[in-house]
Amino acid sequence: MTLGNVNATEAHADTVNDAPVTNVAAQKQTVSQSTYNSQSNVVAKDAQDVADQQIRFNNASDALASAQNASAGAKAVASASDAYTSAANRRNEAAAAADKAYGEWTSASDAVEQANTKKAQGYDKTLKQIHDEWVKSGSAQYEKDQQKLASWQNAESTASDAVNSASDALKSSQNAGSDAHVQSDSAQNELKSANDMPSTTSAEAEAKEDAVNQATADKEAADKLIEHYRALNASNEKALEEAKQKLAKIKKTISGLQKTYIPKDEALKQLADKYDALIKARDDAAKASKDANKLRDDTKQAADQAWQNWRQARMDNLLPSDTIKEPGKTFSELDVMARRAQGAKNEIQRIKNNNPAEQSAKTAQEQIDKLNRWIKDDNSTMSYLQDMVNLTNKRLADATARLNAAKEGSDEYIAAQTEVKNFNDLLSNKANTGYQDRLNEATKTNNQHKQGLQNWEDALAKIKAGQDYIDAESRIADQQKIVDDYNTALKNVTAVKAGQGHIDDLKNKLNEAQSSLSALQDIYNHDKAVLDNMVVEGSTGDHTNNGDHTNNGDATKPGENTEANQGNSNATATAGQKSNVSVKANGKKAVAATNAKAKKLPQTGNDSAAVVALGALTGMLGLGLAAKKREF
């Protein structure tokens, strides 16, 4: 059946609307056998639809989980890849810097080698020889003269400061003398003004006298200052002249010292200094090269570790790279895993084919599976026969009661007597074909099958406890993990390439699958409730299995006569109550196997395949179980 994500409620809307679940349990509904069988077919189809959709839901949930896991793994792998790329860049930069430092050290070493072996231009000696002779003798006198020159240059600085100080003192005294002359002229003008004042009255005469006396005193004081600063200026001029003469003598001495240096010595000193600079440049370059080499080695080690971390991240998250570049080769990790997986499959098959313990376990498991199928068939047959024994006993009791109540010899008596005989024959007869005869034989066969099953299960347990089997299974598990890892890696790579849009699409598909599953569960619950409330016309109501009876054992198949086993199920739905139905991925196979078995049983004309499917599915599903859900 192909349902897809169609609206299951709409697909079965006519059934849902015909009989709301809330009203189904109000009272039992008497229907014909054909109507009951038709509803059984509807419920069987509903159960199959739920089982199919549950498988779709489970697959959608698994696909989403796989894609989400792959997405999370891809982030971890990408992070490790970025870390490696960063570390590799630092390694490459450090390697380039180390090469450059080595080149600089080589150049500096070559320069020193030339200075040691080649004659300096214009000289008959090497730069090293000139340097060594300079260090031995020439530099000592040069240093002594330099110290003397530095001393006289310090004296020159001091003398220059003295000249500046004397010049400042002269300027100061000259300015003060000028100020005294200004004061004298001002006092002279005040004296003239005082003499011109009127003196008619005694008061005027007295004021004039006071003014004349004050102006005269001011004039005398100013004249004294003029004389003082005239003498100070003469002294300062003399001191300035003496300071200039001393500075001139010092400069003459310095000039004499500088003229005594031979230009050749200066040139030799420069050559000696040049050789020292070459030696220092070589030593500095050697140290820089050593440091650069250490940094190169450290960053290489870090990059190697980052590579291993990236590789480990790909392994841990089962996200192999399509293209791996290594010195001298390029390959695909996914292809490598594929080859290993194929080898692992071959090894698993080899172990299973060649290991005696594995072969014995396989044989034992096949016998166990076969006996389990037989026992299920036994249980179905026994359940059916038990139902028929119960039904026949009930009808026998009814006939016996009518016989006892009828007048002997009457038509009612004769009819009841015939029914009693017929029902007794149905239960047991000389040919051992009665329901009770067959039930006894089926029970005996069932016990034999159970004993055979126990024997084979004990044998299998003994085989599995053996060290040969344990070792073989351990090797198989190791090889199977290689296969499983490859399959997961293949899914992960595909999911990562699809990207986030793929995850969003899977989420939508899961939601649609869950919605369809819920709608189909509602339909199933409704139709099952309708079936459970049906009573076949002509039955007593307590012998027809229409949902109120559950088979003994684990049988999920109805028996030979569907009249007594219609609606047989290990689960019932309460009117008005929603139940969730869950099924394993192998639900279809179980139903198909059940149908195949059922066809071997005697039929009464009813569509038993549909009833069998209903019984198998409902027994396998079980109402009230929670549908598989996955959070995302």
C-alpha cells in the first residue's frame, strides 16, 4: 500500500463520519455475518495502514536523527579543520621565516669570511688584520686623545657659559645705568617745576621750599646711581673681555688637538669598527636563525597535532573526507572505508561459513524459528478449537434443556434429541474428528513442539556459551562495526552535502508522517470500536469473539471457523478513547507470514485472510502503546 503523506482522515472520512466513536459503545449492534466480516476487513486494512505509516514515521525519524547527527559532527570536523588550517598557516609562515633567517645568517657569515681572507680596498692587509692591529695598539692612543679632547670640549662649554654669563651681567648693569639717567632727568625737571612755584603767601613759600628740597634730594640720589652703574659697567666689560680671551685660548687648544690626529688613524678606526659590525651581524643572524628554527619546529609539531585532531574528528564523527592530500598521493577516505567494509563483509561470511559453532548456532536458530512458527499455529488452532468447544458445549446445553423441556416423542423432543446427538458428535466421535478430539490432539502436538523448542533453545544456549562461538561472534562484531561505520559515514557525507535545507525538509516530512499516523490511528480506533460492538445475527452474544475475548497464549491468528473468532485481537479500544498504535519495521512480514499460515486452515466461507491479518496486526501492535516519537 502506498499512502505517502496524504490526509488519512480525508481518505477514510466516510467511515469516520458514518459512526462516531463516542456513540459506538452505547449498545450492541446485531449484524449479519457478511456485515461483520466486512467490518473485520475494514479494521484489518486500518491496522495495515497504521503499520505501514508507522514504518514511514520511524524511517523519517531515523533519517532526521541521522542528518542532525551528521550536522553536529560536521561542525566538530569543520572546527578541527579550521584549527589545522590555522596551525598549518603558522607553520608555513614560521618555515618561511626560518628560511629567510638562515639566508641572512649565511650572508652575514660570508661577509665575515671575506673580511678574514680578502685584502681591504687600498690596503695590503685584510679587514681582520687591520682590526686586530688596531685593537692591539692604535685604539689605546686613540682613546687617550679622545678623552683629552672630550675634557677640553667640556672646558670650552664651561668657558662659553662664562662668556654668556658676563655678557648678561654687562647688559643688566647697562640697563640699570640707563634707568638711573632717566631718574636723574626726571628729578631735574621736578626741581625746575618746584623753582617755578609761586611763593606770595607763607604757605606757598613753605610748599615751594619742600618741593625744591625733595627734587634736589631725588636728583642727587639719581646722580649717585649713575656713577655706581658707570663703575659696574666698566667692571663687567673687563670681566666679559677676560672670559672671551679664555674661551678663545680653549678653542685654540682644541683646534691644535684636532690637527694632531692623522686622517689615516681615523680610516683605520672606521675599518676596525666595520669588522666589529660584521661580527655582530653574523652572531645576531645566527641567534635569529636558531630562534626561527625552534619556532618552525614548534609550529610544525602543533600543525601535526592539529592534523591528527582533524583526522580523529573525522573518524569520531564518521565524516571521512572525499579528498586527502598527502606527500606523493591523493586519496579518498570514503573509498578506503568502502574497501574495508567490503573486506569486513567477506570476513563475516567466511567466519559464519567456516566456524562449526556458527554453523551449529545457525541450524539451532532455524529450528527454533520453525518451532516458534509451529507453536503460533498451534496456539491459533487451539484457540479456535477451544472457542468451538465452548460454543458447541453452549449449544449442547441449550439443546439438552429443550430436550428435557419437550414432551417425549414430540417433534420438539425429536429435534432436540437430534441436536444433542449432533453436538456430541461435533465434540467427540469415533473418527476423533470432533472439536474436543482435535483440541486434545492439538494440545498434545503443541506440548511436543514446546518440548522440541526447549531442547533446541538449550542446545543454542550451550553453543553460545562455548568459547569458539564467543570468539567467532567477537570477530564478527569487530568486522560488523567496520561495515556499520562505513554505512553511517556514507549517510553522514550525503547529509552534510545536502546541507541545512535537507534537515528542514526531513523535519517537515516527519511532521507530515506523524500527522498522517495520528489520523490513521483515529480511524483504526473508530473502526475497531464499531467491530467490537457488533454481534452476529443468530449468536447468543457471549460466544462470539467480537472484541470482548482475548486468545490464550500468544496466538494472533484466528482458527478454522471465523464464526467463533471474528474480531479476535489481543487489544481492544474503548469507545470515545484515542489509542496510539506502534509497530516495528518488520510488521508487514509478520502479517504476510500470518496470512500464509491462515490459508492452510479449513475455511467456513468467511474472508478469513482479512480476519487473520486483523488478529495478527492488532496482536502485534497492541492498542495503547505510544507511537515512536523523536525530538528534534
